Amino acid sequence: MPQNEYIEESIRRHGRRLDHDERKRKKEARKVHKDAAFAQKVHGLKAKLYNKKRHNEKIQMKKTLKMHDEKNAKQKTDDAVPEGAVPAYLLDREGQQRAKVLSNMLKQKRKEKAGKWNVPLPKVRGIAEDEMFRVVKTGKSKTKSWKRMVTKPTFVGDGFTRKPPKYERFIRPMALRYKKANVTHPELKATFQLPIIGVKKNPQSPMYTQLGVLTKGTIIEVNVAELGLVTTGGKVLWGKYAQITNNPENDGCINALLLV
Amino acid sequence: MTSIYNFKRIAPVPDSTDFLDIVLSKTQRKTPTVIHPGYKITRIRQFYMRKVKFTQETFDEKLRQILEEFPVLDNVHPFYADLMNVLYDKDHYKLALGQINTAKHLIDAVGKDYLRLLKFGDSLYRCKQLKRAALGRMATIMKRQKDSLSYLEQVRQHLARLPSIDPNTRTLIVCGYPNVGKSSFMNKVTRADVDVQPYAFTTKSLFVGHMDYKYLRWQVIDTPGILDHPLEERNTIEMQSITALAHLRAAVLFFVDLSEQCGYSIQDQMSLFASIKPLFANKPTLLVVSKTDVCTLDDVRPEERRLVEAACDQGVEMSQLSSYLDTGVMETRDLACDKLLLQRVEMKLKGNKVNSVLNKLNVAQPGRRDTVDRPACIPTAVLEHRNTRMETDAAERPMLERELEAIHGGPGVYNVDLKKRYMLASDEWRHDIIPEIMNGKNVADFIDPDIEEKLAELEREEERLAAEGLYDSPDDSDDEEERRIRDVARRIRQRKQIIASEARVKDVNRATLTNKQKAAASAPEDFVNHLQQLGLDPETAMSTAQRIGRKRGRSESRDPAVLMARSSSVAARAVSTQRDRSTMGLKNARQKSVSDKKKLVSQRQMNLMARAGESDRKIGMKMPKHLVTGKRSIGTNDRR
């Protein structure tokens, strides 16, 4: 009955088979060939998965190589002229600098520039009414078709009560009502899940604004009390605008960017 | 007896990436994969909802399996619960399982939400995006479980390697300072092959071995050595011993090394004994002095001896052994086992279960009938024999087979006389030869007594004939006829070889004449030549060929007039007319009429459908355009 560390124990007592190291070396050496053969053979979904994995690995490898390269590569610089008296045979030498000198600060700046969301979505795709609404047939013989159902996510305030069915032209389904949005603060670069207060403007049409439809580009008002933002005067801010940046009907969630 | 605690059956826990691969590829394999935007929207929705639901269920099932398979600490025996706490940290373990449980609930919630959203999907694109989002969120939740999963996998591997200790059976626990000979004792009494080394903490975890005593199965637990310090300072290795001592109802063998070869003084060892004594409460305890080949109790200083003996009070017994010399090992084991057995029986008697057994037991003893003394009756002959046997010494008793063997040349030479003690009507028959019987007859009856002689006679005659030269090969190969035959045979063989080699080199890709064409092209002369080449006589073959191949024709003798005359004389051809097959196998006309009717019935459908026979299954044009277009469904009007 094997118990506890029986494998290690056995190796300790009897040793490994004599060609263990040789086999291990060979296996390792063959691995590249095996991988190559597999990469050529594989197809379908497995190929997709495998290639993605391999691709990532290669990127990682290249990055590491690059890092090592950067350490060693020498670059010419003009301003780094050696100071002081220089012998004649060294006069035509230009200053040398290592590539790594591309300072962290510069990198940081570039990154910030790329990540700066100073312009919210200025343009939106037009949405036709037949995409927005589904016709609900009513009447005993289902011949009347004046009723509409909104097929996009909507925001419905807390105090809303449905009208009697006879007067209810637009239905906003329960399943598509949202109360919260994932709001990113562009300067803090952090995302918070904040409650929605209301829909300020839907660029598609004022009617959609009235209905509280949430589509890409819609400006919503969110409750930022959680963030603890303060005005210059020292008052606590709690309502702020944000613009929706994703297609909520396709993603099942609302991502927005805080307008500061 | 098998242990009820078997942790070896827990399925491996994949790491988070593998987990995702398993679940997602299962979704891909087990759900339909083909969808087109042209399909009905309900169908598209159903297609994607199925995918989301299936993925969620697969995740759920896999996570549930993990949760169910891992033992719940509150439900296992306290020994195992404590051991797992020592080895894996109870809080960490519970946290990991709790996180898995939370992940399961989250995934279920995500699946539910997205199914609800999918019901409002109005295009393939939207449905697909929603499905993607759903699977993506599930995957994210799963990725966060990376650490829990890898921890659980490690726990599983370790659990599977734990010795299967049954906490309820008869058990001996071997404990003491490191390097005092615990594992050596274990190896002596059981078949467990525990590693023994001359340094401290060779045994780093619990080991279990099994042995038999009094026809019962016992388990012996070898524990790692313990040092004498407070419980808080003990490390994981020591804590395993403490766990075993605390939770198992067993006999405890506390090992003491008086020679101090282990590196710890006798005082240290005895103070450890005193400090862990609370753990021995209600357990039969033995103070085992080991390594007596080096140092016994008599050899130590008197104050130390007093220390050791002071420990042996209130039920603690002392025993000495040397695993090296193999002295006292079995005695120690038996002593411990007996004490434990006694205690277990006592415990059982104290319990309330015993009454239900005792009620069923009744040992009846007959009372005395009268005062007459009735001793056992021993025949006088037996008594005499017994007395004489007492008197006779070893020389007069019958010889043993072994002694007989030694006298008659030792093993390999001496043959055991198996017939010696046969019980037959007469003792003289013992060594008689037993007849061989075959088919109810004695084989010996069929043996000619003179057979040897006759054989010798035959051999002599044979020798004589050989000497006279009867078997010399005749030297008459010059016969004319035979030489000719041999010559022909040689030529045939040559020809055969040539044919074979020609066939071998024949170009099979060339167009060849068919056999029929070849036959038409060949003339009788070729046949003759061929036969001559083969060395055969073409005469008879030719005559036969001419006879068969003769052209049929009207001969002069068969002129029409003769034929006419003959045909008129002969009435009809009697025999060779064919029988009517339709009546074959039928007895009479009635049967025939019945079968005809049946045939008609069976063919009716085929006739109706205008089929050629049973095998005709052709489906013709269903709606011939020229017959269908331009017509109303009802009525005769054929205008549009």
C-alpha cells in the first residue's frame, strides 16, 4: 500500500532507470519538432486555440529578446558630445547612448496621451424605428398594430408606474431595464459601478430621450457620491454626466465614460 | 476491512485555463454549430440560448463535482479533520471551497441574465454578441479562481497519498522522541516498508502497517518523532503525531532510548512522557525501552532508572525490546494488543449495545443427576500401551521416514516405500505388482511371452538377408525405355522453366489477344507443333481434334426424302419436352387455383402503381407541370 511520498522514496532507494537523463534530454530536444508537427496537423477550433496560444508565447518571447537587445544596442546621439579636451583622433566620435535612455518619463507621457479620453463619442450610428421598436399586435383578432415594444436597453426611473394597457403605446420590457452603469473616470483611470440617475440626452431622437433608451453615445447622469468628488467650492458632487461607449444591447452591460 | 475514509477517488482538479478549455470545447462539441442569418429569428435565438445555457450547466456541473468530492471537514472523523487542519490549514481549505461555490453561483446568475437578454435578440449579430459576452463573463469569473483551483489540486494530490487509516479499528500507535527506534519496530511487526535511517526526523508523516494477532487484523501507526516543547511551538511534522495520539482510540507504545544514542537524554525523554501524558488518558499505554542490545535498564545510573520506573505507575507497563537482536519485539506487541483488546471488550460491556447481544446468549450447564461417580472409560489395552510407551526409550519406537532416509543413502537416493502401509487382506500382498487394466482387460494377458525371442529371430534373419545383398540397389539404369522417358522428362522440365521465365518478363501493359481470338487465329498445325515441342505424340490428339471439329453439314446419306420418310414413321419425341413449371410443387388443380388467386392479390398493388415488379421503386415526376399549371384546386375550370 503506497503511502505518503512513495514515489520519491522509491527513487531514493532504487534510483531511476539508467537512461533517465538521456531520455529526458531527447524528449526535450524532440519537443520542438513535435510541436511543429502538431501545429501543421491541427485544424478547426483546436487550431484556432493553439495558434492563439502560440502567438501569445511568441510575442512574449520577442519582447524578452527585445528587452535584452535594448540593453546592449548602442545608439548615436548628437548632444552627448564628450566634454573637456579631446585628443584629435577622438574628435570625429559622436556621443553614444544606450537605447534604454528613452526615459520612463517619456514612455509615461506617451501612454497618457494615448489613454486620454478627452473627446467623447462625437458621432453615432442612426437607428431606425423598426430596429428600435417591435410591433406588438393587439385586438381580439390581432389586427391592430399601434403598440410598440422597445428592444433596446432602457432606464426607467424609480417612480414609474405603467399606464393601463389601452393607453400604453410603448412597452419597456423588464428584462432590458438597467439601473447601474460601469463608469470610467478618465483621470483616475478607474472604473466604478454607479447607479444611473437619468437619461440626459439620446442623440438619436428626443423621443428616445423621453423613453430613456440607452444606446451608444447616450449621455446619462450618474450618481458619483460614492467617488467622493468635491467642487472647487467644497461642495460634494453627486450627479455627473457620462457618455455610453458601448452597445449595451449587444454586451448586456453599460460602459460609460465620465464627462469631467 | 476497508477504511470508510478513502480520499483517493477525488477527480483531478484542472487549472483555470484547462478548465475553460474543457468547458468551452465541450460546448463546441455538444451543441449545433451551423447557423445562418436567413433562418427564422426564433431559431437563431434558440440556437444561441442553447449555447449559453449549455455552457452554464457544464460549469455548474464541474464545480458542483469539485464541491461534492472534497471532504467537508465537519463531516469526517475528527482525526482526519484535525489532520487536514494541520496539513492544509482549515481556513484556507474552507475559503477555497467557498470561493468555488461563489463562482458557481455567479456563473449561474450570468447565465440566467443573458438568457433573458437573448429573448429580445432581434438579429443574428446581436444574439451572437450576447452569447460572446455571456461566455466571456463566465470565463472571467473562472479565471479569478486560478489560485483556489491550484490549491485544491495540491490538496487532492496530497490527500490521495495519505495512508488509509481506519480510525475505529484496533490500533497500536508508536510514538516517542526522534530516532529512538519507532520505525524499526514498525518494520519488525508489520510488512510496511518504512524508511529507517540513523538521523532524527526520518519519518516525516504518519505511516500505517497491518499485522495479524489472535486472528484479528490490527493496524500499527508509525508517527514522526516529537520533541518536548509547548503545543504552539510544534511544527507540522510533530502535529501529525499529536493528532494521531489525540483522536485515535488505540494502544500507545511510548519508545524510550536508554542508550541516549538518539541524542536526547533520558531526562528529556521522560519529561516528554510526562508532558504528553494527558493524551494517553483512557488508553492502554506501554513504556517501551528500546535498543536493549546497547543498554538495558540495569545499565543506567540509579537516579535515571528511578525516573523511568516512576513513569510506570497507574496502568503504564514497561517492556524492553531490541529490534536489532529481535528480542522482546513480539512480546511487546502481544502485551500491547492484549491490553487494548481487554479494554475494548470492557468498553463494549459498559455500552448499552451489549445487552441486546447478551440477551440472546445462554450457556447451559447440566446439573448433577445423582451421586454416582462416572469416570471416563479407558480400555485396559490402551492403558497398558500407554504405560509401556512411557517406559520404552527412543531406540525402541518405530523409525521415522526421515531417519530411514538417512540410513538408506540420504535424499535423492532413498525411495519412499509408499506401499508399506497398505491395508490389504494379507500383508504379503502389499508389494505385489498391480495389474494394468485397459478397456476392462488385463494388459498382461495380451503379451506374448516369447516376443523377445521372436524379435531377436527376425533381426537375425534381416542381418542375413542384408549380408546376402538382397537390398543392394539394382544396377540396370541402361534400359532403353527408361532413358527415353528421362530424356523427355528433362525436356519438359526445361520447357517449363522457359515458360515460367517468359511469364515473369512478360509486359502486362501491352494489349493482348483474348483467348477466344487466339483460338480463332490458331490452326491445327500450331497445335501439332506445340505438342511436338513438348515432346508428346501429336497423333492421337490430332485425330480427336479432327473428329470433334468436323464441320456439321448435310451429308449425302441424309437426303430430304429419307428424312421425310423417317419423320413420318417416328410418332413424337417422348422424353425431352419441358414440364409446365406453374404446376410444379402443387398437388392438384385446387391448390393451383388457390395459388393463382393469391398471386393475383399480391400483384394487385404493383399493378395499380404500374410497377414492373417488386423491385421497381421508381418515383416518377410527382407534379407534371403540364398537368398542374393553370388549374384551380377545386372544380373543372382550367383557365387562369
